[in-house]
Amino acid sequence: MNRTALLSVAGALAGAVAMAQATAPAEAAEGVKCYGISAAGQNDCANEAAGHSCAGMSEVDYDGMDFKAVEDEEACLAENGKLEPFEGQNPEKT
């Protein structure tokens, strides 16, 4: 294989890896998404409703659009969280 072909293959592979990383959505930790229980910067992974796609990107304490993964529904309710996103901050936490 000549140098040009090798560089072409390397470039194609690098591009494919970059594209795969860019299009793969961040995934939540295992468990139930519990909204309104995370302090600013303590949320888990992606949340399109809040407008970001990375863990630790929340800017407001106990935002109803940000979640933290918990073991089960009971654990969420014990933290005064909700199982669905909601507008505003969690009044039980503020």
C-alpha cells in the first residue's frame, strides 16, 4: 500500500470515529430518571428538554428538566423528585 492510500484510509477511519462520537447521544446511568433532585452541576447525562447533552451541565439547583438516575421509583419519590420532566425548580427542594 502506498503512502497516499494509507493516509486516505487513516483519514477515513479518523473521520468515522469522530462522527460516531458526535452522533452518539449521552446515556443515563442505569436506573430511573428522577427529575428535580440534582444540584447545579450534578445532573446525570443527556437531557434534551434542558438543552444540554452532558452530565454536570445543569446550571440551576433542582431544575425540573434535569435528572439524576436513582435505583427505582420509590427512591425517586423518597427524594421528593418526579418521574417526568417539569417546568421550574422543585419546590420540595428549594
